[in-house]
Amino acid sequence: MNDILLDVSGLSKHFGGILALNQVSFSLKKGSVTSLIGPNGAGKTTFINVVTGIHAPDSGEIHYQGEDLVGMEAHLVASKGIGRTFQLVELFGSLSVLENTMVGCHTNSRASMLSCGFALPAARKEERRIRDEAMASLMLVGLEKRAFDPISKLPLGERKLVGVARALSMKPKFLMLDEPVGGLAAHEIKNLVELIHQLVSKGLTILVVEHNMPFIMFLSEKVIVLNEGAKIAEGAPQEVRTNEKVIKAYLGEEV
Amino acid sequence: MNGTSGQKFLWLILITVIIAIPFVAGSYVVSVMSFVAIFGGLALGMGLLLEQAGMFSLAHPTWFGLGGYVSGILAVRGIAPPWLGTIFGAVFVGIISYLIGAPLLRLKGYYLACATFGLLLIVEITMGQLGTLTGGNEGLMGIPSFSVGPFVLETDVHYYYLSWVLCLGCLWFLHNLMDSRMGRAIKSFNDSEVAAKSMGINVPWYKLKVFILTAVMASMIGSVYTFYLRFMEPSILGFPLLVELVTMVIIGGGKTFYGPLLGSFVVMWLRELIHLSLGGFLPRMSAQVDALFFGIIIIVILIFMPGGLSGWMDRLLYLGRRTFGKAGE
């Protein structure tokens, strides 16, 4: 029981007439890598949005380290150590690469609006610490040379890595990556796999939403398959790959 | 960035020039520059709201006027001396902006603009109707000079320095703020609210804090303005001031912390220039001529330098750095 980090049961969410999540239940072990896959519109991103408090679920329970996350506001969920990246990157266009990453340090810094405005010593000291931590996150993804560039100068692959660095600056215990390798070059994918293994060995729990099958097969201990909002398979990568329901969901039924 | 030593140098030059102006220039320049400081300081907060936080609040003249009215009335009635009245005004505006901001800031974009514009009109009319308290539409008369204990500010030069101390104080505060975790948070929710929330930023609460902060700044500037003119009337906190502030933000550029102050400088001196050159043969049309000129300038700026003057300068700096070596690290 104690080695379970996240436990969801009966999670449902609908948008208008569309059931984006239908009674989804599973749990994630601490320090594991799990992949969440499924065809387009299967509810993968909705799942991340519901867990992080962006959307409230219609029904179901989300237990994270024994705490109920349902109804908790997104910024409070983030402060519990749940980090994420976005499929459409969602970087802050008016900030540089380093500043984007520094925003990730928000949950572990304290300086108030007044102490920042009056540049009190404590705020300045904290600012230096944030800068160092963000730089360290950028080094993890290999983007330290890009630190002072505006986001608009980066290709899509590097933007996704900035998203990862920004999430790592949160010092998360649980990290959700939403399609992290789309747009990445082959060597960048290899580096990302290495980074993920390294993070997991330090005790981080990771959930990856992805389409890139070789990446998933190589990376994950467990694969969960969603189709039309419902979980249709869960298991080791090899088992899932030969599961008939999964093949049908991806390839369609024979007529 | 290697900006810190360069920035200190720029601050030093700015402060030196501001201190020196009354010694070398005549009373005309001093009085125009006082208004550059007052409206520039006001525009700084407006630019922060509009362009950095993405909050389309149009109630800025309201906070300016309320601050002026509260401190002015307290001084006229002998309840509080001007310096204390300024603080009371700021507290009062802080509380009112909290009470109004908490429900209004749930609105976004044009809806927030409509609601805050409504607030602006309501407060302007109310000030005109509260005859005995505010002096009604004739205005509040008999306001004493600004004073702290035995020190009374009497000449234009005194108010020039007071205005600039307040304006540069606001500029310095915003400079620090926008370069801190709070400033990054403010810019982040304008760029992507979903991502900002996911980074642990309490977006509605921060919006409210920025709203109150800029309102309090506007209120203190409004108090200084009131004691400088020793007069306050409802039309001061109405639509014309709003247009003027938006003009300053657009011309100076609100994406940088200093842009609106630059905008204020340009707007104030351009107006003087227009009046000096055209005032002779169009004496009755000055307001209309102003509007025509600034309309044209805004269109030109929006087409050719959408970031305003300061955005254009920042871009030149960036290109220069890239072309002439790597000073950026």
C-alpha cells in the first residue's frame, strides 16, 4: 500500500455529449515509469488535466500519497509535487528560456510581491538560488547554452525540452509528460530516455503520454491503453502489444 | 545578462538629469517635466496591467482620482495633514480596489474592460453628485499645500522633486518586481494561464494583488497631483485621462517596465510642441488638434513598431548584441 503514489478509481469526465474519461481506474507505483497510450481522442490529455486540477472530474477518486486530489485547485496540486509538460508546449513566450525554467521554481520559493519590489536581501538571495536551480534543470536537458534566448528562437524539439526542464524545476515527486518526443531528433530522444531512467532511479514516478511506440516499448515498465475514454488494457509492454482489443482500437475492426 | 552594471549606470544618468533640470532649465520646462512624472508614474501601472499582466482594466483614472479626493478632503476639513491623507487615500483605494477587484477580475478581456469602464463613469458621476463632501461638479477648493510637519512645499520646483521621487520610486519598484519570481508569474499567466496554474501559481489571487498594487500606486500619485494643483474635479478622473494613459502606454510600449514613462515624456512634449507651433492660428481647437495628431501617431506606432518605442529599442539592443559579439552572457 505504501509504495503506491497515485491511485485513481472510477474516474469519469464528460465534455458536452462526449465521454472523455469513462470509469478509469489504475494505480502507479513509486519510482516507476508508466505509459498512457491510445488513439487520438482517447482521453489521455484529459486524464492529465483532471489529475492536475485543470478540470474537475464528474465522478471518481484520485488519491495521491493518501491525499484526495478531487476538487483541489490546480496551483495547490502543483504545490504537492505534481509536475507536467504540455502537448502543445505552453511555454511563456514573453520570457527567455532560463526565465521559463525559473517559473518552475515558483512552488519552492517564498518572496512576496512587496519584498520582490523593494528588492529586500532575502528576495535577492532567493532569486540567485532560483537562477542556479533553473540552470541546473536546463543542464539536465542539455539546453544551458540556450538559457538567454527568447523562446521564439527555438525549434519545437528544444521547446519541448524546455517544458521538461521547467517541470523538473518544480522538484516534482510525480511527473507527467504529455507527448514529449514529438518533434525531437533521434539523439534528443535517446538523451530524454536516459534522463527519464536517471530520474526514476532517484525515486521520481513518471507517467508518459505518447504515440511513439518504440520509445514506449523501450521506456516503460507498464503500459495503460485508453480508448474512447475507457481503459481497455493494462500490463507489460509486450503483453499490451499483442492484446486483441488494443490492436482493434488502433487498426479498427475488420468489416 | 551583464545588465546590472549597465543598468546602474543608466539609473545614475537618469537621476542626475532629473536632479539637474531645475538648476539649468526655466519654470516652463520644470512644470512640464512635473506632469511627465505624474502621468508617467500613473501610466507605468496601467502598462503593467494592460501589456504584462494582460488585464484590460480601464479604471486607472478612478484610483488616481479617489486618492486625490480622499487626501484632499481630509486636508480641507483639517482631519489629516496632506502626508497622512496620502497614506489614508492609498489604504482607502487599496480596500476599495480589493472589494471591487475580487468579483470583477473573474471577467476577462473586453468584459473586464466594459466593467471597469463602467466603474470609471460611476465614480466620476458620484463625485459630481456628492456636493457637500466633494464640492460637486465645481470641484474641491481650498486644498492646502503639501506639507510634512514644518516643511511646506510651495514652489513648482518642490513639487517637481516630489513628483519625480514618487515616479522614480514606482519605476524602481516595478523594475525589481518584473525581474523577480512575482514578475515572471505575472507575465506567465498572460502567456498561458493553464501552464501558470500548473506551475503552482495562484492566478486569480495574483491578478487581484497586481490590481490592488497598481491602484495604490495610482492613488498616491493622485494625491500628489491634487496638492500640486490644490484643486480636484470629477472630470479629472474621467475618460480624457484614460485615453491619455492608453496613448502613453501604446507610444512608449508596455512590454518593458519603463516604456510608459518614456511614452509620457513623448506625449507631454509633443503636445507642447503642437500648441507652440499651431496655437497661434488655431487657438480654440487645441484639444481637437491634439486628438488628431495623437491618433495619427498611434496608428503609425501600431503599424511600424507594435512594441512601442521601448519595444523597438529593446529589439535594436538585441540585434546589436547578436551582431557585435556575445555581450549577452
